[in-house]
Amino acid sequence: MQPVRRGVGHWPGWVKGVLVGCCLPWVVAGCGQPATGAGTGVPGNGSAATGASSGAAAGNQAGGGGVVTTTFVTAFTPQQVVFVNSQTGYVAGLVGKGDATQAVLYGTVDGGRTWHRLFASSASASIQTVAMAVHGPYVWLATGNEDPSAQGMLFASADGGRSFRVVSRVPLTDVDFTSTLEGWAVRGGGDPVHAQLVYTGDGGASWTVVSLPPTLTHGWAPRWVSFGDATHGLLLVTGVPGAGQQMKEVLRTDNGGRTWTVMTTTEGATASSAFGGGGYGEGIGTVPGIPEDVYLWESRGSLLQSTDGGRDWRALPLGQPEVREVQSMAMLNSQEGFALVHDMASGLDRLVHTQDGWRTWSTLFTWPRSVA
């Protein structure tokens, strides 16, 4: 089914009583107030989320206040980074394991040098991944599972992360929003048979499965979706991984998701092609305002860049197989960007920053990875 376009510029139904300003309320006191019944952003004043799309308040659970500079616990494993400008950004990750796994969101206003905890979900054994999207003051945080039938939660904030509500219970492993209402996600990413590309026109309260080209080989499934704007989007499709190899395809839409075209595939790729079978495809993204400038990152593989919308690719030095793995990337323009990088030798996760399109980079923050 193809998405039905909704009007933009209206707030989703889960936004009630929220004053939205131009600043983030966890940064400037008094700029915006949380929705009625939501968390106040004061440490220890959160409560567990209940309910589904009814808009039950989640607040800043587990004492996740966003006003105190935080020292990360060693168990925190960052999974995704998003920056809205050179100073303001978010990092989402997991804490704990098994039945005690939590999704946690932190924010920064000094370019990633210090961080403030904004939110922590209730502990659940079904949480394997966490993903987020940011559109203006709106923040979505999804807890996911590679099993599409498992329970997940999509939390949403209309005040920059100060308070959250549960808007749906779907195991989304990736999520991206092009407006306050319209968004795209992958349900059950990592399952090569049952993973699905899904679309919402109501801020995440409900999701519709999107039809993809019938030429996709059985055992290939959506892994990551990214829209540079409401019209231009990319979809990374992957096969079953094994022995450091994985078949991959990149699909592109230039009409807001109505149709998708295969731009490149590892099937039939030449030995000299940077887009080969080596490495496991993890994510893909575009440079804001430049839909032809595309990045693709891999585990056990490379960081790839395409400047023609996903047809031809070259490897960049930031990602090196078995040395450095890029886990997430957020470009601000063609030159400046941020990335999460896992250092294989030291076991450290690093936030790195570039101002020259990844010819060089510097480390801004380091997380020790839990050995548990």
C-alpha cells in the first residue's frame, strides 16, 4: 500500500497543552511547559509509562531529569546520534541487559562535550534496539526488536525531550520523520523475511505497511530508512549476513515514497566497486538539502559515500573493517557532521566530529563499553 499524504502544519493528537518555543526547555528554564500529567524534567520525578496510543504520560522515567550534567554509567551503549546544529544534539542508547534493558536518551547543548539525561524507558526484555528522530522541538524515541511480532514502544515529545508520551506499541528498529505528522520506519529490521517499511501520517499513532518493488529477492528486507526532506528518501535493504559478507541494495524515492527505485545492488557488483558484499549494512543517510550526497555505514565494513544519489560509492577513511566501525552519523551540511564510532581494539565508543567531509575528524566524547 502506498502512503496517503496528510496535511502538514498541524500538531498530532497526542500533543495537548504543550507550549512550543524556539528553544529547548531543558536548556532554558521557563521556555515551554510539559504536557498535563507528563514528567517535569526534575530528577527522580518520573513515572513508568502506561497505556498505548491513548497518550498516557511517560515523563522522564527512572529519574531521567534533563537539567543536570550527567556522568554516564559504564553500561550505557550508544546506538544513534542526531544533531540539529553544531551545538545541540541527542544520543540514544541502551542500559542493562536481559529483563533489565532500558532505552535512554541524552541531550547536549555544547557540541557533545557534556550531556544531560532526558529520558529512560521502563526495563523490558523485548528491547534490543533504540532509534530516534528529531523534527524541530519534536523528538521520537523507538524501542525495537528484530522480531516484528515482539512488543515495542514509540515515545514522542513535543518539547525537545523534556516530557514524553507513548503514542504506539510497535517494534520499530529505525524511525525518521519529515514533519510533525509524517514519518517512516522499519518494523523488525534485522529479520530478513518479515521486516517491513511502514509509514505514518498521524505522528506515529498508527502505521501502514508500504509496498516495495517486487524485484526484491526473498530473504532481503528493509534495514534503515532516511529522508532528507519530504520528497527525497533512501532505503537500505539487506540480506542474511554471514562470515563478514552481506548482500545489500539501496532504494531511492523522489516522490515522497509513492514509488521506490533500486539505485545500486551488490548482485553483479564488480570487485573494484566500494559497494560490495563485504560488511553488514547498518544505516544510511543524506546531507540536509543535498539529496545526492549520501552516506552508508557498515559493521565489519566501511563508511561509504555517494555524491550521485546512491549509484556510485567510495570508501572514506573513518570506517575501517575490524578497526573502526561507524554506528551512526548525522551530517549538518556537506562538510560538517558527527558520528558514533566503535573502536575495536579499545572497546570504546566515541563521538567524533568533522568539518571537512571526513577527511579529518576529532573525538569529542568517549563512552566505555560495558563488558557485561
